[in-house]
Amino acid sequence: MQCKNFNDLRAISFAAAIMSLSYSTIAIGVTLHNGRQPNIAYNLDGLSTANGLLNAFNSLGIIAFACVPTRNDASGKRSYQRNLSSEG
């Protein structure tokens, strides 16, 4: 099954969003049910403020890099646009 445009993916995207919310809800529910575990440290002692800030910026950079679309040709068109237009 081929999709002619991205509007055809709305149902799949909606189902994926529902599944993601379901998984998150299950994970939060299990975590709340189990509560705090004994003999586990939940603090960040030993981590300086500078290291914590750099780790936060590193995480944001990784997320931003994952969201950048790839460009496969000299014209700079995104690959999914070129692939859909060539299908007819």
C-alpha cells in the first residue's frame, strides 16, 4: 500500500499517538504503584551545576539533531518530497 501524500498518514499517526500515550500511562501507573524502592539514591550528589547544565544542553542538541530533515541531493529538496513526487 502506497500513500499518495502525507494526509493519508493521519490515521496511522493518530494510532501511533494513542499507543505512545498508552505506553506512557502504563509506565507512570506502574511507577506510582511500585513507589520508592529501598536502598536507592534518587539524588544527583556529586554532579556539579555546570555538568548538569551541559548534560541538559547535550540532550537538547541530540533531540534537535534527530528532528533535522536529511537532504540527499544538490537541489536541497527533502528526500520524502522527491520520492513522493516521482511516484506519479
